[in-house]
Amino acid sequence: MRLYIALISDANGYYCHVWGKALSWHQFLNQLEDVGCEVIENQTDDHDDWNDDEIMEDYISIDQLINHPDYVAHK
């Protein structure tokens, strides 16, 4: 499993970086789309010099995103 980072938006135009672990970018993309995210860009390579702890501290996980009170999924 690898940690991936995506720039996403929700139905209200809220943008954020979301991290998750998956076997491939395509699998991570599917996870995000399944919870109603519009994926703007794969930003994993932009964080090559970051360790996993730094990413998890600065960005939110999929679970944190879907439980955020302001998150509105695309239908």
C-alpha cells in the first residue's frame, strides 16, 4: 500500500487535500469518487520529500473528510 494525496472539491466548491492508502492511484481515485469527491489532481508526486507522518498531520483522510460538517458530496 502506498499513501496518495489528491486535491478534491465537494459539491459546494470546497477544495482540500485528502490523503489515503491504496494499491494504486486508480484505486484511491475510486475510493474518493465513491464518497462523492470530484478529484481535481493527483498531488502525490508534489510531496515526494514529505514523510507519511507529515502528510497525515497536514492533510485530512477520507474518513475525516466525509465526517466534516461542511462536506457536501457530489451526487
